[in-house]
Amino acid sequence: MKTRKLLATALMMAAFGAWAKQAVDTGHGGAVATISHEASQAAMEILNAGGNAVDAAVAAAATLGVTEPFSCGIGGGGFMLIYSAKDRRVIALDHREVAPASFRPDVFQNADGSEMDWQSTVPNGVAVGVPGTVRGWHDALSRYGTMGFEQVLAPAIRVAEEGFDIGPNFHRINTINEAKFARFSTASALYLKDGKALAEGSHFRNPDMAQTLRDIARGGVKAFYEGPIAASIVSAVSHPPTNPGVSVIPGDISMADLKDYEARVRQPIRSTYRGYEIHGMPTPSSGGIAIAQALNLMETFDLSGKSRADIEHLYLEASRVAFADRNAYVADEEFVDVPKDGLLSKAYARERAKVIGLSAAPGKIAAGDPYPFENDLSVPLRPQPRPLAQESMHTTHLAVSDREGNVVAYTFTIEDWGGSGIVVPGRGFLLNNELTDFDFSGPHPNVPEAFKRPRSSMSPTIVLKDGAPAFTIGSPGGSTIITTALQTIVNHVDLGMSLADALAAPRMSQRNGDTTLVETLLKFPGSAQATALEAKGHKWRETDQIGAANGIRFNPDGTVTAVSEPLRHGGGSAITQKQ
């Protein structure tokens, strides 16, 4: 053990730069794909030091919290799927943020009972949920890893201490956040200069973050949830560090809320699709259910002889139907009865598929009734459908595998770009605004309640074939996470694209709306692909880009291919072991 630790330390002390940045890489051992080259290198260092996929995933995640602080970090939460090669099973680890004990159903309502404006609620203490990331990392390492915090946090500490040059994407997101960060003294001191985003090319260091990670490395999970760090979080939420003249709504997270936080080991959502086993995240994620339901709908159609436009049309309409049901029924199952069995029923899919025609639906469709497919003779309350709630499109996802065949698909977040905008004084990390993922009024399963986890769209997905990993996929992007993962599966399985091509292809996100969100980055509008779908009645709403996905393909010849974004979010980093 001592020799192993010394080897690990020596390897992790090596300077970054051993691997060239590339979006696709194939090898014979472990693999990693993230949006950050430093994070991918951190994971590979751990793999080369003898760590497994879980160890490497935590190392990558911690480093992402340094290099991608506006998307993720220890001030947030997430969902981790783990394929255990030894047990040949998939485990779901839920470390989603929770509402504090003081939370109320009307917390995001005005005095007259109307809903507050979503955007105005984000930069406030009241938006902050109890962070779950550090507890999730601890539980993953202690249950399924081989290393501790001291080893796996070392690369992130080094990057935070030594710093890195600000690239175009960091600068772009920081610029978008200027107004938010200007509200808070700690955020403006760390990320702004004279009220403007730090210049592209300038060197960024975060010594406070480095020290916070050192404290966690030495003191373990209690250092975050019970010690001075916890006290700093409580103070920052209840008395946000605002600049002069700025007024915000304080939150009420207590030391007890932090000490009592627990991650959950859950059964993943399991479904089948054309010979594959699809494993996704259960509630409070809505992704596992929605993806499974959409694929069940797709499976009711014979795709032989159908054109790409025909298949993509079915994908869009299946997604529309799944979102109609997702928006009506899915929330934290510890608080509400979700008709999960009905939603996942193949028979229910055959019934719901009747609403899918040869042309696009003209707009929103009504939720279906999954309860008769529940085998439950009780008479449950049917929730009233609501429009798609606003949800930030900023998160991150990573994928890791090791030589033993273990696989991790991990999505974690602080919700909005820059979260709440509150940097914890002296600690160097941003706090989430995750509680704005609740529906602001009811009746609805996803209304705010004390100790409840808000519904999420994060959708880490592991796909098996004949009981062994075939590929994994996941993405950031708010509710577009679901459609990105779903479309990538359809591209790969039904359209026969390589995983790299499936991930890089232009994305379309239909979430039961009047229009479908499409990307301008890849010049989809006006393309032959778009024109063919327009002929079927589809209408577009444009955005620059959708998601920044990462995945791994396990090839029939025993090799493994790591796949990251070639263009979105500035392009990602894929690395594999070569022997």
C-alpha cells in the first residue's frame, strides 16, 4: 500500500501536458472524456497510478470545479451512474442538492400569490440548496473506489494553486455573468476586474479553492459538512456578501441541514431498446424515465426502410410525448407517488404512440394517463399538466472507464452559469441556485418542500449489450440534456452513426413546445436535413449550441473509444490508455 501511494503521488506531481488535446481517442485500457483537458488529464493520472474509474471520475470532477467553475463544483450536486464490472450491475448515486428545513411551498411567490420571475430569483441566498457534491464523492470513493480524498483531489489542488490561462469559453461565460457577479463582493473580486470579465489569455489562480480542497483532503467529508467550511456556507447564504447598494433575498441553510445531508444509493431506471439495456438515473432526475419512455415509443415503429428524416421525425415526436408526461408526473419520489411503472410500460408506450402521426403535432400535447398501466387499483390524484418550467442550460458531464471494465457516467452542476453568483468568502467556490428548479406554485409534484430534492433533467446513461457495457453518454443543457442523450442514442443505434458522429451531429430539442430548439453553430437551419423535417411540419427556434456531451464506446475488438465535443463549449478532451 505504501509503495502504491508513493507511486501515485509521484505520478500526480508530474506536470500537465503529457497528452495532446483531442476530441476522440481510441486505446486498449481506461478512458476519459470531459470538456476540460486539465480534468481529463487528472483522471488519466489517477488511472495510471492504479486508481479505478470511480477514483478517476472524482479527480476529474474536482478539477472541473476549478477549470469550469461556472458549471459545476463543490457548491452543487449531481448524479453518478457506476457500472461495477465485478458485480455486473449498474448503481445510481444521487447527491442532488436538497431544500433546507426552513423551506416553504410559497417561497418563490409574491405577496399576491403570483410566481416570482425566475431569473430574478437566481442571484439570491434563497435559491441555494444544501450542496451534495462532496458527500457524493465521499460515498462513491468509500463504497466503490480504491483511493481517498488526499490522492484524488491532488490534481485539482495543483491546478487551483498554479492556475491556468483563461480561454475563449471561460471568458465568454464570465462575460455573460458580469451583472450577476457584480452583485457580490467575493464573486467580483475573484472573476471581475474593474467590473469586467477577466481578459482572455490572462492567468487565473484560485488559492482559496486550493486551500478548501486541501482541507477536505485532510479532514474528509466532515471538513465540508461540519467544520469551518460549513459555517462559511451558512453565513454566505443567510448574509450574502453583496456589494454596496445591492439587495438580495437571504436563505436559511443551517449547520444541521449540512451535517444531516445524505446521498442516496438508488436503483437505476432500466429499460430495453432494440437489443440494448438502457440504464438511467431515477428520480429526482426526470432523465432516466423520459429517455426510456421516448425509446419505448420509438420501438413501437418499424424503422426498416425509413429515411433519416422519417426517423428523426419519430424521435422529435416521441420526445414531445415523453416531455408531456414528464412535466406532469415526475418529481422526487420521496415526496410524491410517481407513476413510474406506468410511464415505463411498453403497453403504455403502444397506447401513447397513437398520438404520433406522419406530421409534427401543431404544438403542445396533453399528458397521457399512465395509471391504468400501474397495476394499482387505488385512485390516485392526477396532477395537472404545466408548461415546461424554466431550467438553466449549464452543467457538465464526464465519462470514465478503467482496465477492469468499470464505468462511470457522471453529471453534476451548480445549475445556472455561475450558480447563485455567491462565492463563499475565503473558500473560492460558487454556491448553486438549484432550488429554482422547483415549480414555483402548485398543485404540482415538483412544488418546493423542506428536505425535498428539486426535479432535475441530468441524464447520465450507461448502455449495455449482452450484459456488458456498449457505450455511455451524458450532457449538460438543462432540460435539453434529455434530448441530447436521447438523440445521440437514436443517431448511434437507429441511424448507424459512430458514437463520435452521433455526438457531433446537429441537435434538435423538442420538449412539448410549439417549436423545436436547434443549433446555429453547426448550421442546421437551412440545411437539407432541416428542410426535410420542415416538410413534415416541424418549426424551429434557434440557439447557438445545445449541450457539451461526453461518452465512451466499448468496441467489439476490445478497444475503447473516448468521445468528447469537437466544437461545442470550445471542444472537449478525450484520452485513453494505450496498453
